Amino acid sequence: MSLPTFIALEAAADDEQSFPVTIAWSLPDGRIKQALIQPDESWEEDEASLLRVSELDLDLQGYAADEVIRELQYDQQDDAYYVDSLHPQEAWLVKLFDAAEKEVSFQLLEAAELYDDLDAWEQTRRETLEFLGLDPGRAEDQVRALLEAHVILTGEQPDID
């Protein structure tokens, strides 16, 4: 059985005007991929964003937007990726695709739409973050929490080759 695909972005600051610095997404078999994003020249940088970027040293380790998008689209198997919340994730994703001069090739939906009981989903996701010691601000940890909560709530397990 394949799992829904989840995605998360981490930005230089917590507001929609910021720009993405890290992206993570899951594959239907439950594996997670992540990439540091090299800031695009078109992204306006404020002082706080510059400080965060210098801490991550993205100029040396990050991938250009078009490289990240190419890998994401290569892995894309569904017409939708699920996030813990659309805002500000959607704005950061659009900014990433715009920097690569591409159109977003999938729907971005809230993960809560996958479950009948929203309270149980939120509680399970929160408990998963706490139990596993995950950082809700990190893209990879957000995706891991979404995957783990999905398995707990649905009992679905990925197909392992």
C-alpha cells in the first residue's frame, strides 16, 4: 500500500513574505527526501532572513530552485501533496516554483482532509512530534510527524520492497 505524499517547507522567517530555505517531501513508500535551497537573487532579504541564511550556510550547501523542483517533480507520483497547514507553506512553495520559472504541478492540500476526526489527527500529530523529539519548525520533522500520525490513525503501512 502506498502512503499519501506529504511536503513541508521551512523558511528564513515565519511570515509569508519570507523565502524557503529547506524543503522535505515523502515518497509513497514512506521515505523522506529533503534539500537545502539556495536563495534566489529575486527574493527580497531582510536583516533577520540574512542572519538565518548565514547560519545555514546555504551558499555552499543549497541547491538552486530549478534543481530542487526537478527532483521533486521526478518523485511526484500523485496529483496532491499534503501539508500540516496551507499558510504560509503555499506562499513559500509558489516562491520556489517562481524562482525556477515553473508552475506548481500538483495540488497542495491540508493533511487534516485525510481524516474524519480532526481533533484526533491534531492530537496524534502533536503527540508524535513530542514523543519522537521532532522540531515542528524543521521541514523534515514536519513530514516525519505527518507520516507517523497517518500510520497511527489509519493503520496503513507502506509497501517495502
